[in-house]
Amino acid sequence: MLNTDTQFRKRALLASLGAFALALIIWNIPQLNFLLYPIRLFVTFVHESGHGLAAIASGGALNGFQVFANGTGVASTSGGNLVLILPAGYIGAAIFGALLFYLANSLPYPRTISVMLGVILAVITLLYTLGAPVALVVGGVSSALLILLGWRGGRGLNLIVLNFLGLMTALHAVLDLIYLVGASDSRLGEVRNDAAAFSAALAPLIPAAVWAALWALLAIAALALAVYYSVLRRLWRA
């Protein structure tokens, strides 16, 4: 028989998958898309943070970033390695979602994870979004809700929210990249995005769609590995 902790985690995972399935249904009903609008803004916040962290990690600096009301965003960086910075938005969001899902289903401290994630988002918000009102609100509200969730919410609720947030963030990154495969064609002057910028600046002989497809495969692999190592392998062994 499954032990109590495994049974609890299985129920929490099923609940979060149910919420995820509901989100997918809403996603495909244009009249209800507004319900997922906060998730879109959160993913953009994570996306732009990914650019900034890659700049810092490669010796550059993040000057700040913005999230716009239409769900797009832009990061201002200086220095650093463009090979790492340009893909880090989409791939970073996918890795963030996959890692969050993995930690929530591997560590027995979902409430602590929520609080720590909230604190990290609060620090990023205070350091890099003070001149960007939408990003400031997104980061401030997200960090406050996560800290409150970890502080006052039950273990099960924290697991469901973290699973749902991880899955939705990773899926958004994957679907955005799949869209780029079609949008990033040879008309680079008409479509501006990270894949097009990467191709134009660093590898003009390779179409932007190829880079977008490669990044999408990496994003899918990150989520698949997180699901396998945190859930499937444990359930099969149990």
C-alpha cells in the first residue's frame, strides 16, 4: 500500500491536475481568457527576470524590466553574454515552472517553498521594477499572496497552488515558443522576438524558427524530467 505521505501527495497532484485541466479549457474559450490574465502577467514577470538573471550570471547587469498590460514585457540589460541572455526568457520560465513543480512534489515543505518564493519575488520586485508600475504590481501582489499562502494556508492548498503555478508557467513558456516557431519566419523585420533577435545577432544563417523549436524542445524536456523524477518514478516504486 502507498504510505500516507504518498497518498496525500497523489491527491494533491490530482487536484492540481484538475485545476490545470480546467485552465486549459478556459484557455480555449476566448470569452473566459480574462480569468487567466493574472497568470499571463506572472509568466511575463518570470520571463523578464530570466533575461536579467542570465545577464547577471554572465557578467552583465540588469538595469530593470517592465511588464505591460497586454502581457508582453521587456528587460533592460547591459553587458553579459547574449547567447545566454536571449534564450533565458522562455527557457528560464520553463525551468522555473519545472523546478517549482519538482520541489513541491519532492520536498515535504510546501509552505516553506511558498514563503521563500514570495520573498525572492519581493526582492526582485524591489530591486528591478520600481520604475515599472505594472511589473511592480505583479511582483508585489504575487509575492504577498505567496507569503500569505505559506504562512496561513494548509499544506494541501500550498501543494495545489505550487503545482498549478509550476505547470502553468512551464506550459505558457512551451506554448509561447511553439507560437514563435510559426511567427519567427524569414520575415525578421516584421516579427521581433527573442528567437528572431538571437538569429539576427548571433546566427543569421540559421532561421529564428529553428532556434524557437530547439528552445521549445528544451522547455518540454525540463518539464518532463521534473514530472518524471518528482512524481512518476516515486509512484511506480511505491
